[in-house]
Amino acid sequence: EAGVTQSPTHLIKTRGQQATLRCSPISGHTSVYWYQQALGLGLQFLLWYDEGEERNRGNFPPRFSGRQFPNYSSELNVNALELEDSALYLCASSFGGQVGYEQYFGPGTRLTVT
Amino acid sequence: GEDVEQSLFLSVREGDSSVINCTYTDSSSTYLYWYKQEPGAGLQLLTYIFSNMDMKQDQRLTVLLNKKDKHLSLRIADTQTGDSAIYFCAESTGGESAGNNRKLIWGLGTSLAVNP
């Protein structure tokens, strides 16, 4: 069974540009979560999508947005990139909502903003 | 506010037991998780414990939960070099009735170094 996949592996952008990160969940999983893992800050919850709808978002500005497609894959968009957006962005999927359901993580997209 | 704290580093000798500790603040947490992140790899769920349990054992892993003190620990018996990784503690907040307001709060991770 294929795991969670993310693309691209690495992304280099300059300040002010937009970045688009993609995630494909495990087949059968309806929930997708996005996390930011910046150095020294641990895992910060960004967004949770389930059945095509945004269910919850973390304490991030509106320039972080995303969507979930009918096939449950998801996209994370970061507009007006800032240097501090440089981080590893992790996507996870689960079979249902967050509580009590194991989240399976992808390998991440390393975003570097210069 | 919601917070999960862990010590950042732990170093043990191969064959010894490792104990990684975590404290959390949300008394309505329903599940507490331990995830492992190996270098260059994604996070992997090691184990989780429901808040009405005190202990859970799974092969070399033992999870202890002290709900009164909001303290969670992960014990790895007979630690091997392959156990070297970052271990994250996470709690689900908001309780069962919180609906979409439930979320996972993560610690910063404990980097475990196993010395031969």
C-alpha cells in the first residue's frame, strides 16, 4: 500500500513569491493535515481538511491556505512568502477525524525562502 | 494555554533503558501520542494511550500516564542504535465533545542518541 506522498521534495522561492505544496493521502483516508516544522519550534499545526472541507486551522496568518480535492488529495498555498516561512512542511492523513485515529505522515516538502 | 513540553536531548548507552518524559496542560486531553522521526524520514506513530489508562505496554515500549500530574513518559527497554531518533509527544485537545475544535498539540521533540 502506498504511503502519503508529497511534492515537491524541495522548493526554493524568494521573498514575496507564492509556494504551492501538494499531498496525496493514503488510499481510503479522508482527512489530511498540514504541519510546519521549523527549526526549534517543533511541529506546528496548520490546517485540517476532511471530506473536502477545512475543519480547523492553527495560528497562522491567512496567507497560508489550502484546499482538498474530491480525490482527497490536498494543496497548501503560501502567499507573500517571508524568510521565516522556511521550514519542513509535513502532510499527514488519517481514516477520519483527528482524535483517536493514527496520522500517517509523508516525507515532507522542504521550503527555503531566500 | 495549550502546551506540551519535553526535554530536548537524551543520551543513553546501547542496551540501557531510555525514558523520555513529557508534560501537557490540557486536562481534557483524550489521547496522548508518541511519534518517532528518524533522520530524513517522516513521522511514525509509535504508540498512543487513551486518557483513562495508566499504562500501556507494547514489546519494548512502555507508556506511563499520570493524569493528575499531566505527565506522560515513554520507556524503551534494551535501547538499540536504531532507536536513535527524535521522539515527539502530542496530545489531542478539546475532549470528545469539541468537534472540529479538537487538534493535536505537539512537543518540540526529544532527540535520543544511543551510544554503542
